[in-house]
Amino acid sequence: MRNFILGVVITILVLVFGGLGLALLGFFPTRANVTPPQMESHIAMSALDNSVDRHAPHTTNPVPPTDENLISGMKIYAMNCGVCHGDLDRQPAALEKSMYPPPPNLIVHPPDDAEWHLYYIIRTGVRYTGMPAWDKALPDQDLWKVTAFLSRISKLPPAAQEYWKKTSGGVAPPVSESAEHDHDHN
């Protein structure tokens, strides 16, 4: 039994130090212009979600989702986030294919995470990606406005939708299936 446990420990140590050695000798790919393997993406997204769930305080957005705040959040997003996460015109982001892992296009595929989850990611950033921590660049109120906008992209009130169309050359904001379904029955 003692030899078996010793064999397991030695095997684990060989794997850990072997992997570390391969990494330090440059055998792992570091290119940012390729699509990540599906398994790597799944592991990374699961790790991110679980880390946020563990570390982020489940706070309520102190910024009310008024037309003014949502439009302000849209403006802040367009100025700071659109180059990586997609601009209001719903075209692919300029840097989308140049980053590894590629950032999600939040306009075409709006996030479905809770506001506290989005806020935490915006505020603290995501290590080993191009996502910076915005807490030192933008005031907390602005971070919450962007959070409010992102969490309501598919169900913006009419004034915010009108501003979106005006600033994006007439491109309408994405509408969720439930919002379309509600509209059909009114």
C-alpha cells in the first residue's frame, strides 16, 4: 500500500513539474490570433463563472434604470467597450478576432448574467484576457450605468431604443424573444 501511494505522489509530481517545464521551455502555444479549443473555452468560462460566484458580493445596482442612466451607460459602453465587445451598429468588434480568448460580442449576444455578476467583471477585469479592471479608470456610478445598460440590452425602454437607432445609423437594438412575444400580444 505504501508503494502504491508513493507511486501516485511521484506520478503527480512528474506531471506537475513536467507541465511546468514544458511551459517554461516554450512548448505551449501563446498565439492570440487563433480560436481557442472548445474544451479550453469551457474550462475557462466555468472557472470565471465559479470565481465570480465565489468572490463577488451579491449587491443591488444603486443606479436606477431610468432612460437617462441607460443612455449614459450606452454612451460609456460605446466609448470604452465597443472596440472589443461590439459597437452599437451590431458589426463585429475591431479587436474581436485579435484577442485570445476572443471577447464576447455583447451587442449581438447580450449577457444573461445577474447585474452583480456583470458589475464585478467590469469593475475587477478578467486575468489572462484583454479585459481590464475599470475601477481605476471610471467612477463607480459609471460602472453601474454600463451594467444597467448591458443587463437590459434586449429590453430597453423606447427613449433608449430611439437613442440607439440615432447613434448607430438606424440599426435597431437586439430584442429578446420574450420581448418580441410580449409585443405581439399587446
